[in-house]
Amino acid sequence: MKPAVPTVEKHFIRIGLIFAAVVIFAVGGVWTWQAPVKAWRIQHAVRQGVVYLNLGERHKAQLSARRALQLNPESTDARRLLADIARDSADPGELTLRRSLALATGSFADRIALASAAVRARDGETARKALDAVPAAERDQAEYLAAGGSLAELSNNFNEAEKYLLRATELATQNQTYRLSLAVLRLSHSELQGRDESRLVLRQLLDEPAFQKQAARALIGDALSRSDADAAIEFSEKLRSFPGAVFGDRLLYLGALQVGRRTGFSGELEKLELECGDDVAKSAALLQWLSASHLSIMAIEWARTRPVEMMSDIVFCNAVADCYESVGDWLQLRDLLRDKHWEKAEYVRLARLARAYRQLGDEASSRKSWDEALRLAAGEAAALNRLAHSATEWNWQDEAVAISWQLVKFPQFRPRVTFPSWQSSGRGRGRLK
């Protein structure tokens, strides 16, 4: 017969068992609740980031997204937030983020977001592939149709774009974004119908804070195209009064004053010149406006008053080149563009330099610069398209036709590549009739 366990020992054994049970329960509880708590923290960080982004505080939104990604590097919600931040910042990295999300999830929303980002980046091929990946059963949705309309507009197929956007507005009657897009499209292209109706829609949207600036800009552009100075000034004054109006909006007002030959034009121009100060972006924008408004001589004189270091800025230097080109000062244009490097836009500099050389009679240097521009643009559809437009504008017929044949190789350009009036004859591609 076993000896009885003393009462004191039984008591301690009981306490030990209870303690062990408590420890096991606590540890199990921690493991049980760890995943939900982590998920909540991720969602809280993402929601906080969305709020910051809506308030325009992109830096804080980015910190929230990074915090969520530290908890889970694969969080699709956090990656979408980063993509939205990139979109609002006009960051080219948005396209890479959208592409990885669409590949990871294959969802309708991510494919549409990828297509929209690709259109903003003028990458028609990526946009088309994203939309082609959407199942046929899901294509009669407003989001898909709106993205398809944007792609059609990018491809200069404006009638097709109108059909897409019209159907989108029929499916989402309360979506003001689609109404705005359709109205802007119709006003921007004279071959489309419904212009009076579009003006009415845009006037209505002037009372909508989220759309009023875009609506005003479209109405100003329409008024200027009709030389309706009174309407242009009316809408420009409204635009200037809206919260968040930018420097470019003041340039629209300046344009309205110019068209209307108003006495306030000179005073407003002086105000804008003073506002530019040492801001290279504003200075470049004003130069571009002056050049486009046939005031290149005035622009050149003003550019000479700018800090010399501004010439190292590609956009500013390109704007000055526009001015020299407008007045036909090829010697100054050549001297401006020589011995510089425009990084990714180097092919643009070389093409403009080639034109300056040709106008000065230096055919050898012109051919050398043009060939180097083509070499840098090779394989890049957008770059080749830009060179093709330049060659057509300069009446460089052989060069324009040669680049047109190269553009046909890119699927995104096949529906909209048009050969110049000097289309090649049957005797061989690239020859003039």
C-alpha cells in the first residue's frame, strides 16, 4: 500500500497545476489574438493613411503606408495606398506599383487601376493589356468603360472614346467624374456632337468643389478656342477664386486678358513675373506661355533676367529654346543647346540641335545629331512618336516617313499612326511621291 501524500504536498501540487494551466491559457491566448491584433493595426494604419491622403498630407500618408508594410510587407491595402500616393504626386513609380498589384490579385479593381495609370503614363500597350485581361462578363461596368474611353482618347480615336464614356455615364448616372470626362472630350474635339450640352454640364460642375477647377479650365479653353474673351475672363476669374488654384490657372487668366485685349494684361503679366522670383518651374511655365502666345521676343528678354543657374534645368532650357525657335534665331538656339545633356530627354535636345544646324547650313552636324537622337529613341514608342511629330512640324518629310514606319511596329500606335501627306510610293518605303 502506497504511503499517502502529505496534505501540504497535495496543496502545492494543486497550486502548481493551476499555475501551469494559467500559463498555458495565457500563452494560447496571446497566440490566438496576435493575428487579429496585427491585422487590426495594419488596417488602422491604412485607414489613417487614406485620411491623410484625402487631406493632401502625402508625407504622413506615406508614413502610414510604410508602417503597415513593416507589419506585413505583402499587404495589398498598404501597397494600394502607396500607389494612390504616387498617383497624386504624379510619380512615375505608380505604374510599377499598379502592375505588381494587378499581377498579385488579378482583381477587376486592380486591373482597371493599372490601365488608368498606364494611360496617365501614355503607355497604351500596358493599358490595353490590362483591359484585355478583364473577363468579358465584367466589361459592361462603368469603371471598365471609363478606362477604355481614356485609352481610346490616348489613341486619338475620339469617336470610340465618346461611345465608351457615354455608356459609362448611362451606367453610373450619379458619377460626376464620368460626366466631366465626357463633357471635356466633346468640347476638346470639334468633330464630336453635344457641345452645348457639355457646356451646361460643366457650368453645373462649377458648384462642385471636387470638380470646379477642371470644369472651369475646360470652359476657359473652349471660350478661348471660340475667341469669346468675355466668357474666358468670366471663367478665369472664377477659377482664380477657387481653393487650390495653381500658377497655371493664373496663366489662363492672362490668356483671357490677351484675347480680349484688356488693359489689365500688362499689369497682370508684371505680377506673374514678380511671382516667379527664383522659382524655376514657374519661370519655365511663364516662358512657355509667352512663346505659345506669340510673345517670344518679350520672353527672351525676360529670360535673360533669370538666374543663370536656371539654364541647367531641362524644362526651363527647353522653354528658352522654344522662344529662339519661334523667332528663327538659329545661332542662339545652337549655342544654347550645345555642350548640354538632358538625361532621359537627351534625344529631344539632339533633335532640336539638328534643326538648328540644318537651318544654319551645317548638314553634316545636323545629320549626326539627328542620327544620335534616333539611336537614343530606338525601341521607345513615346520618344519616336515625339520625334515624328517634330519632323512633321518642321516639314522634314523623309525623316517623318521613316519614323512612321518604325511606329507601326508598336501595337499601341497601329490604330492611330497616320502617314504624312507625302506617304511613300510603291517604289520603296520612305520615298517621296
